[in-house]
Amino acid sequence: MTVKPDWLRVKAPQWERVGAVKEVLRDLNLNTVCEEASCPNIGECFNNGTATFLIMGPACTRACPYCDIDFEKKPVALDPTEPLRLAEAVRRMKLNHVVITSVNRDDLPDGGASQFVQCIEETRKLSPGTTIEVLIPDLCANWDALETILSANPEVMNHNTETVPRLYKRTRPQGDYGRSLELIRRSKEIAPWIYTKTGIMVGLSETDEEMRQVIRDLRAVDCDILTIGQYLQPTQKHLGVKDFVAPEQFDAWREYGESIGFLQVVASPLTRSSYHAEQVRMLMERYPRQNPNLKSSETLSAPPTSNAAATN
């Protein structure tokens, strides 16, 4: 593998705190994308008592060459106890904001939408003050399934765009750039009070103009929040890194995104789609939104932050 530059170094975690988080996850038999996808921020997030929960996994029905999640295992039937176990973990970890993501489950008629809904509902029962972010797959363009997830009213709907259109065939062969944009557009159309979010990884030979075009495309479908981070090759068998992007370039993309109307752009070499996701609570306080289907006292703006949030 190519030698990483200094700006990609991460601090060694305090393993006592990491162990405490792992103990909760093992006790409740839960998966995290932190572990399954070999995230470089796992030490920091676990040390802060946080994690991004991975449901319906860990086996994925797609084989994206950049991703370290296993696609060779056969997907298993959904576990009806998983939503309650996840909610219990949120309660034990006293999370203010939780991110719930999943593997792709193209084998399921609804892509796993019903499991997302159950996880949201059980979390709300045990931790009513916790704001919820879902990081969902493209659901094979099953827009009824998307509407099902949004009907549970997560505060944030996150779906990763991942890369520029030119690189989709090599990087995300079973995905479709237009489909991802359409998912974000429809989410805002169906539930305009829910914050929409997406993430892009760089370092795969994309150009500055290609990135700026993607940023413009995302604003054109009214995406609210954007994350941009450096792709890192998990193992030798995965897609190789073409470029290590300098921090100054991330700053330039952040400034450009903010200048064309994104509410929040988080961009740095170590940024991941749900890294420091608790920052969205501050965004919700600054730009509160009201679901017209709720009572006037039930807003989607977050309560004051006091503990760590589930991030990775």
C-alpha cells in the first residue's frame, strides 16, 4: 500500500474505554460499521463511547471494491429482536444522537425498510430524547420502501453518493449516480422537514471540477448536509488509492459547498459519513424544522447536547 501522509495519522485510543463500548456491543450481539468497515476513526469514536450501528448484517448483497464489509457470506433472515437490542444499546450508552446504517439487502422485497422502522420506533421508546439518523442504501429505487422509512420520521436521512459519475462503474458497479440523486430528491419531496445528508469519498482520481459538479448536483436536489473524506484502501485486494488529497483542498470544497447553500459541510481527510454526526444537533437548533403531522410541541429540533453521540 502507498505510504500515508502525516495528516492521516490518528491518535491511539484509550483501550479501556474502547473495551467498554465493545462489551455493550458483544453483550447485545450488535454489529457496527466501525468494525465491519475497518474505519480509521474507530479508536476515537469508541473512546468517546460512540458507535454507528450496522443492522441486517454483516453480510452484504453487493460487492463494492472499495468496501471492507463482507459480501461473500450469505445474508441471513432478519432478526426480530435486533431493533430492541439496538435500542437497549442506545439507552445504556446514553446517546444523544444515533446513526443507524445497514448493509445492502437487495434480497429483501423492501430492502430492509421495515427493519429500519422497527429500530427507529424501539429507540424512541427507550430513549425519547435521542435524535436519529438513518444511513440507508439506495433500496434498488423502491420508492415505496423509502417512504416507509421516512414515515418513521428520523431526524436525518443520509444516503451516500460515494463518488463522481465517471468512477461509478469501477467503484460502485451495482449503484447508480442518478438513482442516488433521485433518492435524496424524493426524500425532501416526501418529508421536507427531515434533514437530507450525503457523503463523498475522494482519492480515486476525481478532478476538482468533477467534485464541484457533484456538489452542485446535490444542492440541486436540496441536500442539506455534505461530508467529504479521504478513501483509504482497507486491504491489498481492495480498490487502490490514486491520490492523497491535501487538507487545503478539503477546505476549498467545504467553502464552495457552503457558498451554494449547504447548511453544513464537513470535509477533511479523516471525515466519514457519520463522523462527528452529533454536530447535526447544533444544526437542528440553528435551523429547526416542524413536521406538520406532529403536535406543535413535538418539533424535530434537538434538545441541548450533553453526552457523546453515535458517530463514526
